Amino acid sequence: MQRFFRHHDRFHVYQVKSVLDEAGIPCFVKNELVQGAIGEIPPMDSEPEIWLQDDEWQPKAQRVIKRFYEEQAEISSDNKNDWACLHCGQMNEYQFAICWQCQNPRISAEN
């Protein structure tokens, strides 16, 4: 087992874990509830962490997360227009990568 990711924001840790889960990468969260002990233990030791169940998943996990961050950067910087879901036609605000109505991912007409 190997620590793969850590961050002070528990929401962000679970967002990354969700991306890894969707890619079929076995992982789990450690230090999920330790933040209440800040002050008694060092802050770095209390951050939520994602651990891979097998070290062999490391290269794939890195590629998946790199692609995730690239997609998030593209959505936030290039496309400041609301978008219509190609699956159900629902209008969504520009910052969302997934349709709020049908949960299908944002797909550009070029793809």
C-alpha cells in the first residue's frame, strides 16, 4: 500500500477518490476523522489521505488525476458560457462538468 494523495480539504480528497473509483483504481481514505485532533498532533499528520491498495496502480492513478485536473482547468478557463447537455438538452452553468439533470458528462460538439 502507498499514500497517493493528501489535501487539507476533505471535499477535494473525496472528489479525487471518486475519480479514482470511476477509473476502477482500488483505493481508500485514511485520516478521515483525525482533523478533530489538530493541535494535539501536527497538522500534516491530520490531513485526509488517499492510499492505493497496490503500488502497481500508481502510474494509472497519476494519469487519471492528471487528466482530471486538465479537464477542470479547461472548463474553468476556456469556456465561460453555459452549455446544453447533448444527452437531455438541459441547460447547465459553465462551471459544471456534469449535467445536473441526467449526470452525463459535458461533451463538446467537436468530440
